[in-house]
Amino acid sequence: MSIARFTRVSEAQYAEAMQGKECLSLEEIPLPKRATAGSAGYDFISPLDVTVPAGGTALIPTGIRAEMEPGWVLLLFPRSSLGFRHALRLSNTVGVIDSDYAFAKNEGHIMVKLRNPLSAPVAIGRGERFCQGVFLPYGTAEEDENAFEVRSGGFGSTGK
């Protein structure tokens, strides 16, 4: 069952997020894909070399957006190997990409902030798979008062 599609953000959005850093061109970034037919997660690659400092964080703009059917969410997790080997995790534990995020002011640009709790820095190379996204359906409560609110902002914009 196909409920979503990945696309790239615009050149302008990508350039704004990268702020002049040396990185893959937007066209060089592969769309997320599953490694095997039985894989649940779509692998995202890092478009730039990143070092997550010891005890610190690093933000990775992916250049990717996800358009999905209403009633679905894309959850982001670090790749298992980064968690097992380096204890890397997402700063917000699990990234939640809502079904209307693709139409936000930042074009739904998926950005992943990693946290390194260890005492040694962790390097992620340009083109390396670093996180994975899993699509899941979700339900709503009968008492849902915000069912007709429309997103206007980008990253972290649903808070009131």
C-alpha cells in the first residue's frame, strides 16, 4: 500500500538550511529507500560531513520532504548501528513528521538533530545512512478540537 512519496526541497530551501557548508548537491541526494523488501525503515543519508561533539548535538538538514496521506505519520529514528556502537540518539527521542508538514513554510524540510551522550565525538560521513523513517497510521480522539487548524510554520510549529 503506497501512502506517501519522498521529494527534495527547493534549491533555495536547501541553500538556506546548509548556510554555505560543503555538501552534496540537491540532485545528488538519493530519496530515502528501504534496504530490503522486509525493511520497515526508509534510510536517510547525510548530505554533509558531520561531527557530533562529545556531549553535544548536531543538526543535519536532509534536503528531503515527505508528502503522505492524511492519517499517517513518519517517525524518525537513528539507524540501529549508530545507537548500538555510539549511543547516538535523536535529540527529541523520536522525530515526528506530521502529514501536513510537507506544506509548511520551510517546504517540510526534514531536519534531524542528533545527540551524543558519550565522551568521544562521532563522525558521520557525507553520503552515510544515519537515520531511518517509518510510516505509521494514527487515529484521533472524538474530542479533537484542532481538527481544522491549518499548519503555517515549519519545524516545531505546532506548539501553542
